[in-house]
Amino acid sequence: MNSEKQTDITIVIPAYNEAENIAPLSASLAEAMRGINKTYEVIIVDDGSKDATYDEILKASQTYPQIRGLKFKKNCGQTAAFNAGFEYALGRIVITMDADMQNDPADIPKLLEKMPEFDVVCGIRVKRRDNFVRRASSKIANFVRNLLTKDTIIDTGCSLKAFKAEAARRMKLFSGMHRFFPTLAKMDGYTVTQVPVNHLPRKFGKAKYGVGNRAFRAFCDLMAVRWMQKRHYRYEIENVIQETENRKQKTGNGKEY
Ligand code: UDP
Ligand code: MG
């Protein structure tokens, strides 16, 4: 746990070669957050970009004091970038989104509305602004994923999600696992709901994934998640001899199973 002062919300944003998106993204986030009466920080994680993404994050942090940046030495992937953000987050609630401006920060209040009731809130992109092949492949992927994991997540590819911080940090993550966040959180006993959100076309930069570089890897990851579901355990401690207050704080996650 982080010992610095907590804020209400941390927004975690992985960015790989998204230089042109950082300034407009920062402005639209500031605009959306102005209307929300909560303290917040934004952590943009530069996942080893080869363009000026990091310089742009630095510039944005000078205009908006809420913006913090992390820079990876090399490209490690979207899950690693989310994970680094979760670890650095000071917020009690963690919101995830993409850096490419395809998610709409104006949807954040919709996610927060559900937060008292649920541990994780996932966006569903009702009107996907991607081409037919991407929309169709993602429909098939969600169907197969749900079939094999016995889950009901309509649009796991939508990065716009909100988590209680403990739920985000508790997920055991490996490369590719960002596609299974809700399923992993459920495994840990957290509650998940879904809300419709906006989707915007990508104006700047290029999509990092296509059908070819995603389908096979994502299927292997799906097999791994099935294995995790089968092998997953949850234990309850009935009694402790010589419990100390600070150990209770360290191990307690506030969740009763
Ligand atoms: N991303 C990342 N590392 C990578 C690939 C992507 O941090 O190795 C980021 C990317 O910059 C964007 C988000 O993950 O903010 C989603 O990527 P993209 O928009 O290309 O995915 P798609 O919309 O095609 O699912
Ligand atoms: Mg995108």
C-alpha cells in the first residue's frame, strides 16, 4: 500500500506512441473532471514509446498538476503499463482508459455512479467507431471468451473501467491479462457490473493491434485464464494466534468471503 496521502480517483492510461494524443487527452480529462467534486490524479504510463509521448506527458504535467508520468525503459505491453499504474496509484478508485482518445472522459461519472454498489464497473462500447473487421473479430472473441470462462462480459476490450483500488491491485497479472480484468476480479470475489459508454474514432496515431497479432495470443491467454479459474483457491482464516494490529492492516483486504 502507498503511504502518501490518498486521493479519491486515479486515472491510469497506458500510452505507446501516442504523442499527438497526449495534449488533447489531457485537456478533455481536465474538462470532464472539473465537473466531478473529487480529488484525482492521472498517471500516464509511457510504455517504451519511440516517439515524443514522454515529452508530451512532461509538458501536460506542467499545465495540469494532476498529471503524473511513468516511463518504461522498453515496450512491455498494455497489461504491464496498467499494472505499473495500479501500483503507483494513490486513489481509492482506479479508472483505466486508453490514451488514443477513443474513450470519452465524459463517461467517467457514469462509472462512478455504480461504484458504491460494485467493486468493478466495465464500459460497453455501444457504437464502436472501428472498422467492420475489428468490430466482428471482437464480437467473436468476446463470445468465445465468455463461453470458455462461463462469464458474461460484453466488451472486455473497452479499456474504460473503474475499480476499487484493492481489486485492481489484487489481480495476478501477466502479459495479455488486461483482456480478462473483470474475470480475474470476479475470481478474487469482487463484484462486477457493466454500463454503456461512448466510443470515438481514433484521430491521431495508429492502432497497435490488428486481428492477426491479437487473435492467437488472446486465445492462448484464454486457456491460461481457464487454468487459473480451475486452480484458483480462496481460503478463510478462522483463527490467528498472536495477531498484531499492523499485520492485520497489511494482510486484510477489507473483503469478506
Ligand atoms: N498500448 C500500450 N502498449 C502497447 C500497445 C498499446 O500501452 O504495447 C496502449 C495504446 O497506446 C493505447 C491502448 O494501449 O492507449 C490501446 O491500444 P490501441 O488503441 O492500439 O488498441 P485498440 O483500440 O486497437 O484495441
Ligand atoms: Mg484504440
